[in-house]
Amino acid sequence: MAENIKTDSRLTSENARRVLRRDPNPHLFRPITFRGVTARNRIMLSPMCQYSAQDGLANDWHFAHLGARASGGAGFVFTEAVHTEPRGRITPFCLGLWTDQQLALIHL
Ligand SMILES: Cc1cc2nc3c(=O)[nH]c(=O)nc-3n(C[C@H](O)[C@H](O)[C@H](O)COP(=O)(O)O)c2cc1C
């Protein structure tokens, strides 16, 4: 099987060569910088609605959910969709950003 992978013409990039060499420092685990902000690796938590907010306010659940992924090592942690007006929410339990209190609570 490994022989088949080595002869696959799609796997010619430096990254693929690292994987095939069992590089202990593969691309995925290397830092990356966007506009001066550096993430420790390229692993990203996708945004996922938690349906746990009241009045659009972030609470302990959001802090624990996102904080666990960050402390677990993900380089990027995206919040769920955050809505700029109440009528734009997917559900009444989605996060909002139309009051200063909402901003203060989500600005971790
Ligand atoms: C429970 C759940 C909630 C999600 N909520 C959001 C969301 O709030 N905003 C968003 O852009 N995508 C949301 N998604 C989509 C995910 O961010 C992601 O794009 C999707 O799961 C596909 O991921 P993948 O391409 O890594 O398979 C949600 C997905 C799941 C499973």
C-alpha cells in the first residue's frame, strides 16, 4: 500500500513527502500567521451552533466548549455563528452581537 502511495503522481508536494517520511513535524502542526496573529498549528475547530444562549448572550457553556478545544491544542477556535440583529438568528438560542453586553461576554 505504501508503495502505491509513493508512486501516486498527486503526492509530489513537500508536504506529501513529509508525511511519507513520517516527519515528526508535519505541516499540520507548524505555526501559521495571519495578519500578525500566529496560531500554534493549523488545526481548526469549525463553527458549531450550541443553541445555548439566552438573549444572544455567551455563557459558561460557550466558555467551556470553546475553552476546552483551545486548551486541547487547536490552533484556531471558531465560535458559532454570531448574529448582528435578533431577527437574523437561526434560533432564539444563538449568539448575538447587537448589545454591548453581548460584545463584552463573547470577547474572551
Ligand atoms: C451541530 C453543528 C452546528 C453547526 N453550526 C454552525 C454554525 O453555527 N455556523 C457555521 O458556519 N457552521 C456551522 N456548522 C457547520 C460546521 O462548521 C462545518 O462546516 C460542517 O460541520 C462541515 O465540516 P467539515 O467540512 O469539517 O466536515 C455546524 C455543524 C454542526 C455539526
